[in-house]
Amino acid sequence: MDRQTTASTCCYCGVGCGVLIEHDGERILGVSGDPAHPANFGKLCSKGSTLHLTGDLAARALHPELRLGKHLARSRCDWDTALEHAASVFADTVAEHGPDSVAFYISGQLLTEDYYAFNKLARALVGTNNIDSNSRLCMSSAVVGYKRSLGADAPPCSYEDLELSDCVMIVGSNMAYAHPVLFRRLENAKSRRPQMKVIVIDPRRTDTCDLADLHLAILPGTDVALFHGILHLLVWEDWIDRDFIQAHTDGLAELKSLVRDYTPAMVSQLCGISVEQLQQCAEWVGTSPSFLSLWCMGLNQSTAGSAKNSALINLHLATGQIGRRGAGPFSLTGQPNAMGGRETGSLSNLLPGHRDAANAEHRAQVAEYWGVERLPDVPGLSAVELFEQVRSGKIKALWIACTNPAQSMPDQNAVRAALEACPFVVLQEAFRTTETAAFADLLLPAASWGEKEGSVTNSERRISHVRKAISAPGDARPDWAITVDFAQRLEKRLRPGQPSLFAFEQPAQLFDEYKQLTRGRDLDLSGISHALIDRIGPQQWPFPADARQGTPRLYEDGIFPTDSGRAQFVADPYRAAKEQRDARFPLTLLTGRLRDQWHGMSRTGTAAQLFGHVGEAVLSLHPDELRRHRLRPGDLVNLKSRRGAVIVAVESDDSVRPGQAFLPMHWGDRFLKGGVNSLTLPAFDPLSKQPELKHSGVRLEPVELPWQLFALIEGDVQRHFEALRPLCEAFSYASFSLIGRERPALLIRAASSGAPDPLLLREIDQCLALIEGPVLAYDDPRRAIGKRVRIEHGRITAIRLAGETLAQHWLQGLWLDGRTDEQLRRWLLAPMSAPPGSAAAHGAPDKTLCNCKNVSHSAVCAGIEQGLDLPGLKDKLGCGTQCGSCVPEIKRLLASRSQPVAVT
Ligand SMILES: Nc1nc2c(c(=O)[nH]1)N[C@H]1C(S)=C(S)[C@@H](COP(=O)(O)OP(=O)(O)OC[C@H]3O[C@@H](n4cnc5c(=O)[nH]c(N)nc54)[C@H](O)[C@@H]3O)O[C@H]1N2
Ligand SMILES: Nc1nc2c(c(=O)[nH]1)N[C@H]1C(S)=C(S)[C@@H](COP(=O)(O)OP(=O)(O)OC[C@H]3O[C@@H](n4cnc5c(=O)[nH]c(N)nc54)[C@H](O)[C@@H]3O)O[C@H]1N2
Ligand code: SF4
Ligand SMILES: [Mo]
């Protein structure tokens, strides 16, 4: 077929960029930014622009697979068998143990139509509120914040407000990595109007700080104290908007008496910043003509997440900085359709159309619309509670869709025990490689990006039509279709003889039924349809039936969707994070995102190119912390929390303050044995029930793992990974990565206290194709040292070092260069393990700074040494000229080479 283009959206973050998918009807060949899409006007970041390189078919779930006993392997079956079986297990479980003995755990990455089908299935058909989503780990504190302070879960701003604002406060958000295309917009705005003030509040000095006039590296979890301290100064200096407060708000008196105690001295001490920094921040907030705040997980993922959200919104209410151009509290949504999830009621406490499950009137409205007698009034479980009840046996059948809880939930030991214990786990997944897939009794293959149709809402309330470019591979089906098919089979059992609740044949029918539930509500989007978006482009809700265009900004009239029409000041005192540093656990572990990876890496982890920037799991520690622990970069440590331990290599990173440590959230058990969330804690916010994924108490313990393994094999990386990962379970430390661009390879580093069983090593060699053929080998069983290299057509294609791995970086370099030499042959056949003389200095390999143009870190540094500035580097090396995701880091390198940065 000819090359065609289909306009759709990016499946990663909540910026919701429009993409043009180039394809031939069968395969996706390329992707570019959609110039007509108002979220990105043609721009894409390093993740969006590499979408077509991800999603290796070898990793996809292609057929339904079922097992009929916990210790059996799953075997392939057809859809009929799969869904009939699931329907009979769910029906029997509900009949025997009641509707609350089953649960659905879904995802902010589903489409609105998928959500709607799941909600109707759980609440109307099964009769349970046990339907929660991974948005509980992500946006639920923002939901509570907006509802408590403003009356409805509605981010009031638009992306253009980033360009219009005079003072932008970015708090608990690393936009440069997590919302890059929006960050580009902010960068451009600031370069056009340098007088615009940018404040970044983050314990770490992230790439986002590159744009900051002021960086407040507050101590983890102290945001509420900071916001109250700012408000204290706003009141003291009379930088508040009395008219606005008087006309449009309630509750300032109580809040004032609370913040009276948050004196600059006390706040500076609690937050670990100077009084001058606090004053500067308050002055800019209080005196700028317009003030916008942007926030993300640094606020939400906290046992004080709801308080942090409301304390920030308090600042906007006190200064009247809401409902105006360039102003307002603007939460950045994480997942591409977390907003759609909130709209359709995809948290256990919600109902479609911004309704509450606890509200009898709301339940009656939805029940009537759906034509069922009533909706369940028993409160549903939130994610952490839900897995607890799976573990305790109360929930006996669990349906998981489009999320990977065995990687992303906190306290993994408990979550894995729950999945292990659950009698029936269904997993609706696009990739069969995830950590959770190992626990599934029934695996249902889902269509993924580029293969499905529906709609999504981005951070600025804008609804886009997601269009299908190609058919899903194998037997995979779109999520809505799987859910509706299952629901039809279940209703035959639970409501025999009654008219179907699920007579849907197209996603547009689901949307059209759903949107009527928003009629007359704050988010009224009853005027939108797939066809309308096709005609006039993506639109921002509210968009009632008689509207001609969407609504860029809310609350311009100062009327809020509360009973009184007034916004509410919320007076929550500061409460510290649950796990404070103490003698036993003296470090706070922060977790967060990398630039080029997405969550559990089921998709991004299939593209070697996306490992170029950060290749492997390492724990970042301040140089003083390394010294204190007598560690050198690259050393392995046993990182321990109260719940689990992970062995990981350390690196020196002065962007992390002493007393803290940072580990990216992406490394699950598949890529780093144990996975980051074995360490994190399940404690959650009392209102939003969002767990505190950002702060866990940890300590470093030395490890003695003298026997080490280094392996590399190019070719079919997914197959190699699948074969080798289980074998490495035997080692205490095991880390996996992909490297190379043209010839991707799997790379393994592992270590243990002693040499493994020789049979295991042989099995590993077998998987590495290092037993027969053009293999050079040297083995010294006495010293448990061995080295093997496969050389084909004059190039290394596989490597295995065992016992000692001193030559690993040198060999990796030779592999990368695609060459071999006499030196290599001599070294291989000699008993020494260290690399030969001249190669001994070979350090860790270079990293790719610019992914689009494949420019390395060392090339950029060399350019800077030669005196090149940013335009010069762009011109000479090409770096930073395409997606721009690497520009903040290049600027940081430039700044560190010239002189200490003037960040106050
Ligand atoms: N590249 C990439 N982009 C993504 C994603 C991805 O996986 N990869 N995921 C998407 C999703 S679902 C989400 S939710 C967003 C998350 O986007 P962000 O929230 O921006 O990303 P994180 O790195 O998780 O956390 C942001 C920052 O919070 C800081 N922080 C930690 N504790 C505190 C604190 O107590 N106070 C303050 N003020 N800051 C603190 C951390 O140091 C970190 O730099 O990213 C979205 N975009
Ligand atoms: N320590 C720590 N843990 C965290 C966080 C943190 O900051 N620190 N952040 C939390 C946050 S904010 C989030 S949002 C979560 C994310 O956590 P998860 O939801 O577990 O993240 P993903 O890996 O994106 O999971 C989505 C899954 O859906 C699959 N998939 C992709 N497309 C489709 C599709 O179209 N249909 C179906 N059915 N499946 C599909 C993917 O293969 C993937 O396995 O992680 C949370 N966990
Ligand atoms: S900013 Fe990047 S990841 Fe987010 S939607 Fe746009 S292209 Fe996708
Ligand atoms: Mo998220």
C-alpha cells in the first residue's frame, strides 16, 4: 500500500501533542508533530518523535492466553474461550461472595470510551465501586485540591497562559523531562520576555532549573510550610487582593490565624532555604501582574498531597490570580488521558460527569440514565487499599487494564504477594513482557498506540480525537471492544433476559452516550463529538450543546462551582512526610522521571536509542554522601528501606542535596532486580488516598559481591532478554539495558557473593550463543574467571565476562566501534582479566546527549572546550536543533564550564 498519514495524538504525557503517523496501512513508518494541533503546533519531544521506533512486535501480547491453575503456564486460546471463562469466573464470584469481591484496576492511559465502558461495567452491571486507576498514584491529590478549594476538578488555565504570565512558579515538577513540549513553550516565552520570572521549587536541581531565576531546593515534603510562609509574607506586606477576596472567597480569617505562625525564620528552617530566598519568592508572587503555578508529582505523591494542593491554590485566591490571562493554579497532568479518567469517574470515589459515588443524588442520576435500579452505595477501594484486600483474600477476581502494578505500586513485596494470592487475575495489556504479566491467569492482548480510536483530554481540558492508523497485530483488540465484549457475556449471566446495557459497536457510540452525563455539569462537553473535532479541531471543555467553540479559561467571572459560588481558603497545617530521616534510615529516597523513558518501560524499553541518555539504573548521591559512605561512583550498595532492599550502583550527583538520594521510577524488577518500588511506602494522603511515592527512608549498606558478570549480545534483543532475565534471578544484583542504535544489543551486569553453579553459567552462555561457532574463550575454573567473545565477520557480536569484569568498558567500546584487533585476541587467550595496557584507562562509555542527532556528551564537552556557545554547538554538531529536549542540559554544561550559575 502507499504511504499514508493519519493525524492522531502521542500516547505518552498529558501535554497531549498531536502527531502525524506515517504508515503503509500495515506498519507504522514514521511520526512527526502535527502543525495543526493546538497543544504542540508541530513540536514533539524525544519520546514523541521516536514513537515509531518503539513497540517491538516481539514484546507485544498477540493472543489471549489462559491458565487453569496457578502453577501452570498459560496457553494460547481464542477470544471466545478467554472471555467466556472470564465471564463465568466473575459471575460465579459475584454470586458466591457478592459484588465487592471483584475489582477493576485501570489506567490514565485508556481512552475516554474505554473508561466509560469500564465504569458502566463495574458500577451498573457488577454493582461495585471497586474500580480505581493508577491515577490514584498520580493526580488524585490534585482532584481533591481543586474540588476542596474551587468546587470542581477543573484545571482553570490554558497552555497559552504559560506564554502570557509574568511570574511562573514550577513546583514539584520536572517539566524539562516530563512535559517537554510545554517546557519549550515556556523557554521561548522567557527568551522573548526575559523579564518574566521563573521560580522552581524542587529538592533537586533538575534541568527545569535551567530556566529559573530562583530555585528553592526545599527539603522533601515541606511545601505546605513554604506556601504558608509565602502567604504570611503576602499578608504582612499587603500584597493581597482584598476586593477579590471579599467578593469571591470564604475562609481567609481562619487561614490567616494559621499562617501567622509560619514566620520567615521558622519556614526557612523547616524548608532548608534562606529567608532571603523566601522573601524574594513572596515578592514575585505578590507583585507580579500575573502569577501562574505549574505543579506535578512533587506535590501530589505525598501524605500531605491534598494539603499541598490547597495551600498552593490559597496563594492564587489571596492574590486574585485566577480566571485571568497568564494566571491561575495549573496542575500538569501526567498521563495522556488522566483527565478523561477523572471526567468519566474512573476513581473509586467518583462517578461519570464529575459526580461523587458517595452522593445519593448523583448515584440516582446516573442509575436513571443507565436504566438500572440503583448504583452501589458501598464505598469503593482506592489502589493501595484495593491491593491490600486482594492480599487478604477479600477480593477474589481482579481485572487489570493498561497499567503495570507489579512495577508501579509502592511496597512491591505486598503487591506481588497480593497478585500471587489472588484466585483470578485478568490482565488487559499491549505488551506481554511486563512484571504484572507474570501474575496473570488470563492475558488479553490489547491494541496500542496507532491502532485504536477514541478520544483523550489533555492537561488544558482539550479533547482530541485519537485516530487509528493501522490494525492491531495478531489477535489484539481495542480496549473498549474487549470490555464491551466481556460485559455482554457477563450480563447474560447477571441480568438474563434484560435488554443489553452494552449495545456498542463503535467508540463514537460510547462517547455520545457518555457525554450526556456531563450535560449541565461544570465540564459540560455535550456539544463535542468525534465528528465535530474532525471538523473544527480539538476543543477545550466546557463545550455545551449550543457552544460554537471551547473555553480557554475558567472562572473569569469569579464565580466558582461551589454551593455559595465562592472559592474556599483551606487551612491545613504543615505535616511532615511520613518517614523522616533518622539514625536507622538516614537518607530520603526521592523517585522521579528520566527524560527518555516512560514508566515501566514496556514501550520505551524496546528501543535501544532511548537508553542512550541514561542507560542503566543508578542511585544518585551527593559527593559528600559518597565520601561519608566511602563509596566511589560505580560501586554497588545494598539500598534498604523498612520494606525491602535493592542492590544498585551509585553515582555522584551534586544536583541532589546531602541527606537525599534519587532513583528513577522506571526501573522495575525486569530491568533492576527487585525494582525501585520494593523500597517505597504505601502510606497515603487521608483525603486523596494518594501514596507517598516520593519520600522513603533508606540507608546504604555495603555489599561484598566479588563475583561479577558482564554480558552483551546483539540481535533479537527481546528474545535474548526473555531467555536471560530468569537465569539472572540467581544473582544478588542484576541490571539490564539496551545499547547501540544501528545494531541494538542487550547488556547485562550482575554480581553475587560467589561463583554460580557452572551449569547456570553454561546455560547463560548458551543463550548468549557463546558455546559453539566463532567463539574465543579463556576459562580459569580455579579462579572462577572466564571470558568469551563471539566474533563474526571481524566484529564482536557477543561477550561474556565472568568472575572479574575489569575489561567490560573496553570490550563494550570495541563492540560499539565494530572492530577487533590483535590486542583483543592476545588478551582473550591470556590469563589476565584487566584490559591490555593502553586500554586500561578506558572508563565508562559515553552517553548520548542529543537523541535526534546522536550527539554524545563528550562531543558537546569538547565543543565547549573549544569555546563554542549554544548557537555554535547547534551549528557545528547539530545537537538541540530538532526536538530540543537536550537543550537544558547543554545549557547547564555551558554554565558549569563558564562560571558558577547565578541562581539565587
Ligand atoms: N519522560 C517522561 N515524562 C513523563 C512520564 C514518564 O514516565 N517519563 N510520566 C508522565 C506522568 S504519568 C507523570 S505523573 C508526570 C510526572 O512529572 P513530574 O512530577 O514533573 O516528574 P517526577 O520526576 O516524578 O517528579 C517531579 C519532581 O518532584 C520533585 N520532588 C520530590 N519531592 C518533592 C517535594 O516534596 N516537593 C517538591 N516541590 N518537589 C518534590 C522531584 O525531585 C522531581 O524532580 O510525567 C509525565 N511525563
Ligand atoms: N516510585 C515511584 N513509583 C511511581 C511513580 C513515581 O514517581 N515514583 N509515579 C506513579 C505514577 S504518577 C504513575 S502514572 C504510575 C504509572 O504506572 P503504570 O500505569 O504501571 O505505568 P505504565 O508502565 O505506563 O503502564 C501502562 C501499561 O499499559 C500498557 N499499554 C500501553 N498501551 C496500552 C493500551 O492501549 N491498552 C492496554 N490495555 N495496555 C496498554 C503498557 O504496556 C504498560 O504496561 O506509576 C506510579 N509509580
Ligand atoms: S511532550 Fe513529548 S511525551 Fe508529551 S505528548 Fe508531547 S511528544 Fe508526547
Ligand atoms: Mo502519573
